[in-house]
Amino acid sequence: MNVALAKTTTGATLDGTFAAARGRLPGTGPVVETRQRAFDQFAVTGLPTRRVEEWKYTDLRRLLGDVAPLAGAPDQAALAEARKAVAALKDGDTQKLVLVDGVFAADLSSFSAGNGVTVHALSAVLADDTSAVRADLLLSTVNDPMLALNAAFATDGVIISVADGIDCATPLQIVHVTTKPNTAAFTRSLIRIGSKAKVTLVETFVATEAAKAYQVHDTTVMWVGDDADLQHVRVMEDAHDAASIASAIVTVGARAKFNTFSLTTGGGVSRYQSFITLAGENSELSTNSVHLLRGQQHGDCTFVIDHAKPGCLSRETFRAVLDDRAHSVFQGKISVHQIAQQTDGKMMSRALLLSDDAEIDNKPELEIFADDVQCGHGATVGALDDSLLFYLRARGLPEKEAESLLIQAFVGEALESIVNDDLRDVAIGAAERWLGTRV
Amino acid sequence: MPALLEVKNLQVRVEEREILHGLTLTVNAGEVHAIMGPNGSGKSTLSHVIAGKPGYEVTGGEILFKGEDLLEMEADERAAKGVFLAFQYPVEIPGVATMTFLRTALNAQRKARGESEFSTPDFLKKVREVAASLNIPQDMLRRGVNVGFSGGEKKRNEVLQMALFQPSLCILDEMDSGLDIDALRIASEGVNALRSSERAMVVITHYQRLLNYIVPDHVHVMSKGRVVKTGGKELALELEASGYAQYEDVAA
Ligand SMILES: Nc1ncnc2c1ncn2[C@@H]1O[C@H](COP(=O)(O)OP(=O)(O)O)[C@@H](O)[C@H]1O
Ligand SMILES: [Mg+2]
């Protein structure tokens, strides 16, 4: 196939989609201009193919085909279904902010304002002609076609601001619910954590029964202030024929802590790409990502960590359990700026292959310009250990139970990284759902 | 009533090589049998085949357990029926807490037998009792299965499981290897406490020493994949004095 032709073809198809959607997208004036620039930027490559280095193992043109038409705003029936899906979540005590088919649903949310935490719907701020910063909400510090596409189409999201010194005891939770088949939702949320503030943020992705072959395009922009502490837990359980393309752009201040955990069991095609800049000295970053995939699922976990200031510590772990023909991608990049001395950055990928046809691609990258640093990466790939399996079976565990126990042990360490007991249980619950549906 | 365990003319191959060449052994409930023999004579192979470890090809003979064909069952079915192998080298399972493992295993066995699962308090009480009798500290139960355990602790953990599962056939493979005298005494006391008229033990060992602690009713000498001599407990002492060399020729 001719590449240039494919590019224009996709661009042209989407041009129509963008033109059709434009009337529905919130914002006027500078917002419209920013959207158009973002769309033009996207159109340069269209959906990235394997020829785009950062997307080498996740060829979206091949895996997605095209971008689905923009989902319509949810009607009462959709909201009622979404309400049930939210009620079914066993997330303990959280303050929920619910996005249904890409639109903030205040009625389904359980957020109580005050105590130094404010929440706005992105759509409202984009549409507010008196806001001087509204167009900036769509800008990214990262140049990536899918981030650009998200900026062009973003319909809604939440803007959360936590004031300095606030210890937010109850976790904040953004719940994405999809109710419609064959459409795409584009959401964008921005979270600013003030200095010395302490916050736990949960992101949950689910769908109702009716939702099939849908696409979720999400971006989360986070700022973690100096001496702040952000505990982030993301659980993605979208339908197995859905696509989920999500990005996080995180800026971490000085002496701050950012601990992020993500579990992916859903999505036929998924990518979670996280761009984290350690922009202040002596901060600590810990990322733990888990893929539990089967069937034909393709999951991509990409972390780009930028050590821009001295004395920061970063620990990245990735664990994948892959069955059937599932395919996992882990790309981990650690960049250390020249001034970022005493950087300590390590990443580790471990994959457990339950089938001969399962596949993992690891792409570690170190880019180091400082001389006094400790950086490293490692990767292991293996099957379940036969001698351990026999020991368990000799003690009475049937085959699947013995395997489950060893799989749980394999992902257990990553789950342990979740500090909040309730949220750890949420992640364990999602992992158990995956194990429970193994055949 | 059939014998508890009947191994008849068992022939076993591993990777195209015959290891057991027609082994016969009958064990009745209430009896303790010792199987002695030099390294490489096939003792562990026999224990693995009885427990149902994959990778062994049975080319002849049969194994009956309470009259049932054991070779037709998966390892976990055998465990639920009452077959227990205390491993020569118990494996370490990082990430699986000993307590979780014990409860999962016990309840899996009970479920397979159509019995109700143990309630958590009953289970904990039972484990604590047994652990205390074997000098197993509580914190060991919270750690990963055998992770960071000394050789002696691993063997005691095997005895703990035996006491918990109450199997009718216990096969102890080289329980004495790597144990000092104190550890050996504690583990042996644990085993002796389980001797009963409903239960049989097959104690596999290279050395006579263990049999001072666990006194057998019958002793079998194995060499090159066969039982070459059977006698009473005095046979073990004889072997201690004269060594295995005399049996090498018999088997050849
Ligand atoms: N998995 C295996 N693959 C190949 N040979 C084996 C295997 N297991 C045991 N053997 C061989 O079978 C023989 C008996 O071994 P084993 O049963 O371990 O003896 P013992 O326990 O009496 O020391 C030895 O010659 C050993 O090398
Ligand atoms: Mg042996």
C-alpha cells in the first residue's frame, strides 16, 4: 500500500468527521483555532503506523482502521444505564465524577464541593468566553498524533484543583462509562495538586452491556505541586472489542511523591501512554503497570520519564500475564537531563506467557546526559513454573486454581504498591474477575 | 478390604530411559514402610509417580490406592483421596502466603471430597495448634510458601501440611536430608504423632539414622529400579553395617 495515499485517505475521512463534529464541540474563538491546529497536526500522520517510531509496536492504522464517529451526548436512557454501571462499581468510599459517553454527568456524580477542592466541567470552561486560559486547556507539552486528535475532539472532562496543603482523605474518582456502540468519546481532564497537598485519584473505565466496538480517547493532565503526594490508581475494564487510547501528562514538582498504578484487563486495542516530567529536585516516582490480557487483545503501556532536575528517584515496573494470542507492549524511556545529577532511575518488565501464541515486546530506552546517575532496566519473560504447579497440585489444587494462585502471586507485588486498602481491593477485584473468567 | 497401596510390577520411563524395571510393593493401613537404597536407585521416581508428577511414562504395571487405579487420576485428585508426598526438595513460592496456600489447598481437597469448607476461625485455630506443636513460629506462616525458610523449616512445613490434611498415605522422601539432629527429632515427632491404624507411611531414606526416630515395620531395599530385598527393621541396621554394595550385583 502507498503510504502517502493511506495518510491522505485517513486524513480525508476524518476531515469529514471533524467537520461534522465541529458544531458539537464546546468553545469559540481561540478554542476553535486551537482545535483546528491540533487537527492539522494530527492530519500530518493520521492514525500512527508502525513507521512512527513511538508507535512501532502499536500500529493504530492497522489495529483501529479508523476513528469512529463522535458519540452523541447521552440521553436519559443512556444516563439511566450509566447510573447502574456506576452503582455496580465496588470502589469503597470515593468522590465520583462521572463522564458518560464523553460528557460530564453531574447527576451521576457524588462530589461535594469545598474543603479546598474545586471541580469544573471542561466543556463549561471551554465555552466560557470570559476565560482567558480556556484554549490553553487543550495544549500539550508533548508532540503526539493521538494527543493532538484528543485536543481537536475533546467534548468534556473534569478540571480538578486541590489547594495548597489540603489533605484530601476521600479519594477522587473519575469514572468513564460508555453506553453506545460504534462511536468514539474524547475526554480530557486536568488535575492540579497544590503544594503540600495529599490526594488519591482513581480513574475507572467501564461500559454498559449495549456498548460494543466503541473507542475511548482520553487525556489526563496532572500537576503535582512541591512537597505534594499524589497516589494514582487506574483500572481499565473496557469491552474486549473496544479501543482505549489514553495519555497522561504529568509534571511533578520538588520533593513530591507520585505513585501511579494501572491495571488493564479490557480493551481489544489499548494504549496507555504516560509522559512524566520530574520538574523539581528530590522527588520520588513509582509506576506499576499490569496487563492481564487474553484472546486477541493488544495492550500497550508506554512510559516516558523525564528527569529534568537533580536527585529524583524513579521506579517503573511492568507486569504482563498473557494468554491465548494476546500481545503486550512495554515501552519505557528514561531521559536524564545534563543537570539532573544523582538521578536514580530503574525499570523492570516481567511477562508471564500462559500460551505459546502470546507475545510481548519490550522496548527500554535510556537517554542520559548527566554523569553521576544510576539507571538501569531489565526484562524477563517466562511461563508458569512446572515444579511450582506440581507442588500445588500435589496439595490438592486443581489445574486452574493452581495456575490462578501463581498468577496472583506474579501480579501481587504490583498490587501491593497501592497504598489505599480499599483501592488495592478494587484492583485485586478486577484481577480476580479476569482470573475468574479464564477458561 | 484391599491394601491401602499396591504397586504391581511397575515399569517407568523418563525421557526414553527405563528407571523402574518392574517394582512391586504392598502397603497396608497402619504400617510404616521404609525404602532404602543408594542415590539414583529410583526412590524419588517411585514417590513422584505415586503422587502424579507429569513427565513420567508408565510402560507397565499398575498402582492401586484403596483398590482404585491411581494412574488414572490427576495429582490433585490423588491428594483429595488421601495421598500425600512430603517432598525431598520443597519448592519456594514467592507471593503466595503460607496461610493462604494452606487454606486454599485444604479447602480444595475438602471440596473435591464433597465436604464443606473450613470456616476461617476454625482453620486458623487448627493451623496455630499444629504449628505450635512443630515449633513453627507464626511469622513463618505469613511469609511466602517456603520463602527464606531454612532446610529444617521447609521439612517442618511439609509435616505441618501432613498434619493438617490428615492423608491416609504419607510418603516422606528423604525427610532427613539437610536436617541437624534437633530438627530431625522435631520433624520425626511430628510424623510419629500421625501414626495411626488408618494411616500408612512410606519413609524413603538413604541413611539408617532417620529410622532410629521413625521406626518402621518393614524395610525394603531398592537398587537400580527394583526392590531387591524386604525385611523387618533389623534390615536397616544390617545395611548400616554392610552398605549397599552387596545389592548392586543382585540388581545388575
Ligand atoms: N527427570 C529426569 N530426567 C532424566 N533422568 C532422571 C530424571 N529423574 C530421575 N532420573 C534418573 O533416574 C534415576 C533414579 O533417580 P531418582 O528416582 O531421583 O533416584 P533416588 O531418589 O533413589 O536417588 C537416576 O539415574 C536419575 O538420574
Ligand atoms: Mg531422591
